[in-house]
Amino acid sequence: MKKAVGGSASLATSQKTVWKRIKEHKVLYLFILPCVVWLLVFCYYPMYGAILAFKNYRYDRGILGSEWAGFKHFEKFMTSPEFWTVIGNTLIISLMKLVLCFVAPILLALLLNEVHKTRFKGAIQTMSYLPNFVSWVVVVQLMMVIFSPYGGIINNIRNTMGLESIFFMGEKDSFYPMVILSDIWKNAGWGSIVYLSALSGISVELYEAATIDGAGRLKSTWYVTLPGIKSTIGIMFIFAVGNILNAGFDQILLLQQPANNEISEILDTYILKTGLNYGRFEYATAIGLFKSVFAFGLMALTNFISQKTMEVGIW
């Protein structure tokens, strides 16, 4: 009984200490208030709508008033003919991005780290960051202009060489290269910021010791630079795996054409069309929830493997 009373007293004391510290730093907490409000409104409040995945939704009754359907919509999706096609397309595009687009920022950061001329390095960094601030709508429109069969730069070059014009944006075989190259061009520069900041934390003495031991630039990169940013790469890889089923919704939706729809229909575009075009809100919600749970499982597995092999994890 005394232990229980002592425990409750210590808990009350710790709570008073927390509130006291909040009052002392109330100005600082006001700065994070907009972020907290944004998190509650756009991340936590929409979770209420996840109930739709377990309901037979009716407009006249609303979400709470509609009758329960259990796992009916999940089973329907997993047994539908589109299941393996949509999952396969999503995984193919995501794995390609994970292999190629994840490595691109690391390579760019390593290359920039070897540049010692400040002005030249700053110019390259600025040029590589800028595409991140351009929306996918603008990027795809630029691609349409460049690869257009009617006056596009690429096809003009082909015509001068005596070759016929090709509508690259509508070609099925061109879809994957378009997705990967445009993603690297847009996001590699911005992604390299994290690795450049990690590189700045590596001691110069390690490079000097490697040079004394006879190591050149490649060996210094392999034995000093990469081990120095190993933890950063591990954490970023875990986040990338957790994001694997997203596959770039904006980009894919805008690059979709009737000719490539067979290989470009991913989970996010399928959810959008199912929910908005056909009004099957509960079915679309079930697919979205399935995607989130599966992605969380992948992230947890990757985090476990990363902790065992690289001793790096996010929890």
C-alpha cells in the first residue's frame, strides 16, 4: 500500500515538473504549435475515416450509422483479378526506385564532397536543388514538350538523322525509363542534402591518416567516407522501404497513358479511380488501409534487419 502511495506521489511530482517546464518555455512551445495542429488535422483526424474499410457505407446513414462489413472489402480486393497486377506494378516501380533513385543522392553527395572549389560546388548544388521545387505537373509538361513527336527537341534531332518521330510518352517500353530518370532529376539534389550534412561530420584526420597509409580517393571513399555515413544511409533506407508502396502517386498519375496503363496502374492510382470514379469509398479505404499496414510491416522488418546487421534503427 505504501509503495502504491509512493508511486502515485512520484507520478504527480513528475507531472508538475513537466507542466512547470512547459510554462517556463511556453514561447518555444508556441513555435511548434502550428506543427502540432497540422499533425492533428491532417494526420490523426483522417484516421476516423479508416472505419469506412469495415463498413457497408450508405450516404443516408453516414460512416457511424452504416452497418459493419468486417473484412469483406479486404477479402474482395485480395481475391480480385486486379490484385496481383496492381501490387506487381507498385512493387516493380518501387523496387526500381529503391535500387536506382535511392543510390543517386548518395553518389551526388560523394561527388560534391570531392569538389573543393566553393563557387563551382555551390552552383552545382543550387542547380541540383531547384528541380525539387518544381511540381510534377510542370515536370511532366516539360517532358511532353521535349519528347513530343510534333516539334519536340528529341524528335527534331531524330528527324535530322533521318529517323521517324516517336511519341515516347505514349510508348509502353519508355514508361519505366521516364519514371526513373525524371525521379532522379527531380529528387536527387534535394536528397543529397542529408548525406552532405553527414559527410561534414567526418573528421579530416581520418582522411589524413588514410592518405598517409597510401589510400587514394577511391579507397578513402570506401574505407572512410562510406563507413562515416553508414548510419545515415541505414536510417534513410528504412524510411525508403516504409514508403515502398507509394511509388510516386503524382508522377505516375500524370505519366499514365492508355498505351502504358497495363504497367502503370499502381495502388494509389487504383484507389483514386475506385473511390472517386466509381464511388466505392469503403472498398478504396480498405485498399489504402491494406497498403499502410503492409508498408509498416516492411518497415518494421527492415528496421529489425538493420539493427542486427548495421546496428542502426529508428526505434
